Amino acid sequence: MTLIKSFNVEIVSSGDNTLPPSGLVKLSLIDVSIADAPAISLAELRLRCGGLMPINLPLTFDSSLIDPRRSYALAVRIEKDDRLYYINTSRHSIEPGTVSGTQRVTVDQIASGPGQLSL
């Protein structure tokens, strides 16, 4: 039985708040229970946007897929033209079955060679 739930996620930057024009924001709810194995995505939202952070998004998922014995986290990537601009470098653990309120995920800008990215 499908039981749809959702919660809000606020994406903030640890430094520069500028998004690349038409950047692709990927927000995922992932199962991170198995060490040394790829995470399993349970929900994903992809949205093109530009401008300034923070970005506020709702993430919807099927709560019947949640196993309380497993570990879950939120993952954020912001790309443009298959080039990574921002990613969350710290694990943002979450309990999807009991989550409430807005979850704030901090992303870090990715350096490109000796200097920072030019947007």
C-alpha cells in the first residue's frame, strides 16, 4: 500500500549563495544502511533554477518503502551542463517515518583546479 508523505527541505550554502543560471538541483532521499555499497534512492526531485540560495523544496516519498531498521539521509547536488557546482559534503541523517518541520541541508561549493568556479 502506497502511503505518500512529504516534508520541506531548505538548501543553503556554506559560502557563496549564487546558483549557476539554469542549474540543475537534485534532492534525494537515500538509504545509506549498507557500508561500501551505493546508496539506494527512495525519492528524488530535480528542478532547474538559478539565482540565490536558500532554495526551499518539498520532497515527497512513499513511506511504505521506509524500514525503521535502516538508515536514511538527504543528498543534494547542484550541476550545470554535467559539471558539479555544489554538493552536501556532510551526511544529513533523517528519519523519514517521523520527520517534521523543515530540514536544512548545507551544500559546499566545489573548487575547480587552483581557483573557484566562475558562474
